[in-house]
Amino acid sequence: MRRSGSGPSTDAPRGETVGYRPLYRQVYDTLLRRLADAVWQPGQLLPSEGQLAAELGVSQGTVRKALDALTADSLLVRRQGRGTFVAEHDDQQSVFRFFKLRPDADGGGIPDSRVLALSRGTANGDERERLDLPRTAQVVRIERLRSVAGRLCVCETISLPESLFPGIAELSLPNTLYSLYATRFGITIGTARERLKAILLPAREAALLEMPEGTPALEIDRVAMDLEERPVEWRLSLCLTQDMHYLSVLR
């Protein structure tokens, strides 16, 4: 989520020192803090560039550059003639940003989800490592199947720190969890780190995906971070790729 910036500027937010950081990055960080603190909710319209510039004591161009950077990071959405809004993790956005499996035939498709199990427990070693949790921490585990165009393609287990998501185990979970995280718990996913590995499906997961044991699959080990770069979700997905591929766009 960190992006490079330009050289220093002479105008500065009141009470802040420019130092060696580009000014627009300081404005970026100020606005990012408001998003992290849920001052602005998903889908909410932000104040105008002029209002933000006057409040922060910087030029409108500096604010525009910071807003452009937040938009490039998929945290804001610009709508022509309407203004700038806090991004929402709806199905469409999640497909393009976080769900990277695409059918070979047409390259599209919004995944459907079906929850198989939801439980609580003490974090195991892997969960403590991925989520940076103490030994006695409690987690909520979600197991679900995902399909695209009616075809099963993913079996995944999601681990969440219970302290960050109190009561989530009692909720009816939507297809897009990241929207729930933001609207119900004030946690916006900013970045995610993934590790990919080719595996052979174990017997249990193969049965859930209605495939023979030992079928080749793609394992995606993802840790999602909030806007403060704190790990808040560990997701282990076993994906069938016979008629699908993993699409990554590099910039």
C-alpha cells in the first residue's frame, strides 16, 4: 500500500513538519488515519477537495494528489459529477481485487459461497504465527465452499481473531466477508499477502470439492491486513484449476 512520492513541498498541514516526506504523503496518511478510525464509513461521500484543503492548510492540488493515491490503492472511489466516496467491498470490487480465479472460457464470474462450519477455539501455532497472536488468543474459524457459474472450485478455511470480530460467529455470513468486516466491525482490508503452492488434494477436501483424492490443486495462503497493516484474517484456500486460472495484474 506504500507508494512512492515526489519531492518536498513548501506548504504543510498545520502542526506538522514536512521533513523528508512529500507533503501529499502526509495528507495521504492523515486521510488514511480517518479511514482506519472509521471517521468516514464505507460508501460515505468525502468532503470536497476545497474543504479538505482549507481544513488541512494545504493546496487543493496536494489534496487531489493524496486522494488520487488513495483511489489507486482501492480505498476511495471517484464518481464523475458526484465526488469521492469511501470504497465498499461489494461483490464486484472483491472479484477484481481479491478473488483472482478466473474461468478459462470467459475470464469472469462472481463466486458464490456456502458456509460449511463455524467454530471458536484457541489459536493454533499457524494461526498465532500468521495473525501475530499470543498463545491464549481465541479465534473464530469459518469453513466454506466457493463456486463460479455453479461449479465448485474452492474449499477454504478462514481464521479471525475473536477480539477483533466479537459476535461474528452468531451472524449469518454474507458472500463478501470484507464488506461485513468494514460495516459491522470497522475493519477495512487494505492489503493482502499471498503465498501460492501446487498441492495434491487431501481426502477430506477432495470429497468436499467432489474430486478424487490426490487431484492437483492450487493452495493460496493469504494474510489480509487492515489499514494499519495489522494482520486481521488468515485464509487458506484450496483451488481447482482444471478449467480456471489465477490472474495477477502487475503494475
